[in-house]
Amino acid sequence: MLIHSESEISMVHDPANFIHTIYIEESCRDLPYVQEMIQKAGKVSIKTVAEQDFSRLQSGGYVKGLSKGKRNLLLTRNKGKFLKPCPATREYRCCDYQVLNIGMNCPMDCVYCILQAYLNNPWLSFFVNVEDLISELEEAFAREPDRIWRIGTGEFTDSLALDNLTGLSAKLVNFMALRKNSILELKTKTANIENLNNLDHGGNTIVSWSLNSPHIMAQEELHTASLQDRLAAASKCAEWGYKIAFHFDPIIYHDNWQQGYAATISQLFDQVPAENIAWISMGALRFLPPLKNIVKDRFPNCKIFYEEFIEGLDGKSRYFRSQRVELYQSVYGELVKHVSPKTCVYLCMESDEIWKEVFGYNPEQQGGLPAMLDKTVT
Ligand code: SF4
């Protein structure tokens, strides 16, 4: 087992280092939180901009601007809602997750990233009005005091990619620590865990990593932490008492995929204690149809979209059902060799039929997917 110290891990890779310019919306410039970030930004160029100038600065074509956009970070206010239900589809089994919107886009660059087809602004943004975010959470918790909240920040960005700059994770972990029946999930492909050390998290934060086969991680996940560094970070977080989770998503057909996923799973359980893992999800590659052309344009050598796909009930392209079952059965077959009986292994956005073929039961027979996940954390 290769053990890194936490400072070694965070030195390995920090996607915030790719940022070239930070643009600050002028009304936010004097906020103490923004001043803290300016201090941490070091030599990064800082510019103040008026809101009416955003679109002029960000013009030049969305797809063409994506690579450059990942180097420009806009610090601004979220004027809308921070907390929203995960945009799931009725036709598939969803897990009743709430998305906490902390900003948009990601400095890393996964070839298959669905955000490329989902967003319409190529820049990174981060919302600095964290007091409003906290007030909104307080109001939501007060409105439904008996509800179990599972909240994640990793839907429209990576939860920890900019954390060395923003320090947001500590604010959220400290806030959630005092809330009963509430779980915060920080989902990442980085090893940026330094800000999570020495926090009194109260067991209410899960730190999770998206994993893939070594080949996909090396070829299709640009600027992300290596498998070794993600697992070393997970092992450290487990030592600090955090619950851990993993997402095998997207599972992708490629040469020797069975061996690839088996190798990742074997390394995972070599490094992370099985009893610390709250949940593991599996989801086969699915994407909004326009993504295919965006990827063709940005990554002409990428082969993963050359398979045959069908359109699912949610309008997303997916592998044929028999292929999805084959992928899930193989990955699940490796997971069950190691997984703790307390860990919830589940499928993200799949039908009851697929659940039955993979696990032998559907979520309703276990009380429903939200209840299955709630049980692992309460
Ligand atoms: S880490 Fe996640 S959000 Fe960032 S580019 Fe990859 S898939 Fe997209």
C-alpha cells in the first residue's frame, strides 16, 4: 500500500493552478471572502469587470472557447437558487439527491464531460455570496425538519477543484456538522483534501471520488488526479473519520474494459477500508446527443463515441440495454468480492428491469433507492 502524506498529495496536482485570470464582478471586489481568495491566488492575473461586460468578454463561440474558458474564473454572485433537486428523469430510478450549486464548469477536462453540452458559457464561475447559500440551506432545513437531506456540490462543477483557492469545503463541512439527518457529498476527481483535515465534521460529510479504468483515467480525463492519488486521498479522508463513496460513472466500453475495471476495484479495496465506504454507484456512459459533435471538434482522436447508442427515455444517448447489463454485471461482480454489507451499491438512472438483471431485485423491494442510501448514513 502506497501512503502519501496529505501535503504530498495536494502538491501532486491542483487544477486551480491552471487558472490564468480571475475576473471579479465589481460589486464583489471588496467582500472579505473575495479578498481572501485574491491573497491565495498568488501570481494569477486579477481583473475587475462590470456585469454588463461579461458577455463581451466571454464571446467568440462556446465550443471554441471551452479550452480557454477553463483558464478564466469569474467570481460573482448567484442571484438564483443554490439548492435544487437533481435533474433526474421520472422513467429511471433516481436517488432523490439535492444539488447545491456553488459555481459552474470545471478546470479539469474529461473528454466525456456532460457539462460541455449542458452549459452555454465556457468560463468557470464561482459564487461568492456564501452567506446567502447558508441562509438558503437553513431555511430549507427548517421547512422540512424531519427530512433526511443528501446534498452534493459536484453536479455542475467538481466539488474540490477550486477548493485551495475558495476554501469553501471547510465552511460547508462545519455548517453541515451541526445539522441532524443531513449529509453533504463532496464529489471530486482531485486529491485536494488538505482543507478537510482537522475539521469537526460530525460524520455528516461524505467525500467521494469518480473512478474509471486506468486506461480511461489516463486517456480521457485530462488534468485530473491519478488513480493512485485519488485513492491515497480517499484513504487519508477515511483516516480523518470521513465516510467515503465512489462513483464508477461513466462506465465505458473500450479494449480490455473488464480487466481495467477489475484492476481499479482491486486497488481501491487495497487502499480504502471497505467499512468506511457508504455507497458506490455505477452508471454507463450516457450523454446529450450534441456532445458527440462537441467532442469530435475538441478531441478528434477520441474513440468512445464510435459505439452504437440508442436514445433513452430521458433523451440521452446510451448503450443498448444488453451492453449496459453486461458492463454492470462485470463491475458489480468485482465489487461484491470486496464490498462491505453496509455499503449501498446502486445504479444511477436505470430502470427496474436493469436493476433486476444486475442485482436480482429492484429498489422498491428494498424500500426505494432514497431509503437505501439514507440507511447507510443515518
Ligand atoms: S472532473 Fe467532472 S466536472 Fe470536471 S471535466 Fe471531468 S467530468 Fe466534467
